[in-house]
Amino acid sequence: MGSFSIWHWLIVLLIVVMVFGTKKLKNMGSDLGGAVKGFKDGMKTGGEADKDAAASPAGQVADGSSAATAKATIDVEAKQKS
């Protein structure tokens, strides 16, 4: 009773396929694979970005604020509706 036989796993697999359907299981599998691939790519490029940031000198900002906040600032002009 402590371990499951192959028949138990086949019955569980059959129930899962009947509940979710093969198309939904296929989509979940491809989504999971894409997420893992994106994570691996992010880890590779993240490591390269850290190396590049350590190798290159930091940029200078004239007003003393950080470069991240300077890029986030948007200058717009509001217009009145007539």
C-alpha cells in the first residue's frame, strides 16, 4: 500500500487527460517549456549585464538624480478641451 504500481499511475494519467483534455495539456506543456526557456535566457543575459555593468564606468547625470529616474520622467503639455 505504500508504493504505487504502474496501474495506479496509468489510472491517474487517464483521469487527468479526461478532466483537462489533450489540447489543454499540450498548451500547458508548451507554456511551461517557454517559461523555462525564457528564465534560462534571462539568467544568461542577466549574468552578462552584471559583467558589463562592472566593466564599464557608470554614466553621469547633470542634476544628480539617478539615471533610472531620469529615464522615467516624461515631460508633457496638458491641453484644455474646447
